[in-house]
Amino acid sequence: MSTNNNEIKISKFLSLVLRHQPETIGIVLDENGWTDIDRLIDKSAQAGMQITPALLRHIVDTNIKKRFAIDESQNRIRANQGHSVEVELGYKSQQPPEILYHGTGMKAVDQIRQSGLEKRSRHHVHLSSDYETAVAVGTRHGKPFVFEVLTGEMYKDKFEFLLSENGVWLTDHVPAKYLKENS
């Protein structure tokens, strides 16, 4: 199913208010990142973004990256990861596959070679289980470059990994010694 421009605009808006700046429309995220759907819709309308409950559910259900989740009661929504605001998503520590991937733009490669992968303003470093996804992520930052991350070795060295609801692996930091150049 193709996504129209209005759906893309709303998805980007949801990313902004559910991941980074809920205060821009006057909503509050609880400690796990959830907010009330009716309040989100109301505050979005006041900010000039018209979202119906059906459209919101459609965006959540059809988002290829599964960026958002609606709770079992169907009354609350949150972003699955990528927050720059403090939330506790409740993911449990898991053993990762031996290798995961991180896509970036060429301009960041030299810095990453020196310092490794850092979470910076986010809560975690994001890693993907397949090379193609890492290339797609890297493309968003210019000419793509993919690092192989030796996550099996990291896990043996007591690094913690979490798996988000949408299949993105999360960790706090990847030192450069665990990176292998793949591009």
C-alpha cells in the first residue's frame, strides 16, 4: 500500500511529538512513552494537524518501520524507539545475533572509526539485523556506509542489548573495536 503525502506528513508529525517534543502541542508522555489518543488528536487539531482515530490507526498499522504502537486498551499510543525525551520503554535485555549492522553516511565514518557508535541525543544506538535496512538508514545521511557490529563479542563482554517492538536492536554504545567495515 502506498502512503500519500498527508500520511507522510502526519507520520513525521507523530515522530516529532511522540519521540522528541511532546510539549510543542501540549501533551505529556508517561514514563513508558505513552500518551492518551483522544488528547493527542485534540491537541494535534489545535496545532493545525487534523488526525482522525481511523487515520491514526491506519498510520500505526501500515508504517513499514513500525515506529508507533497502540496499547491493548486501544486508548494510548507511543513511539517504539528513537526518543530524545526520557522514557523507559520496558524492553528486556536479550542476547543479540552474532552480527548486526549500522548504517550511516560517509561523512560520519572517520568519527565513528575513532569513537565507535555513540547514542548522542538518543537513548540508544540503533542496530539492524539485515544489511539492506542499514543501507536504507545510511542513505538518509548521504552516501551510505555500513558497519558490521560484532554483537556476539560485545554480548560476551557484558554489553546489554534490547530488542524494540519493531525489530530494531538497541545498545548504549559500540566501541570502535567491535566495528568491522563492510562498505
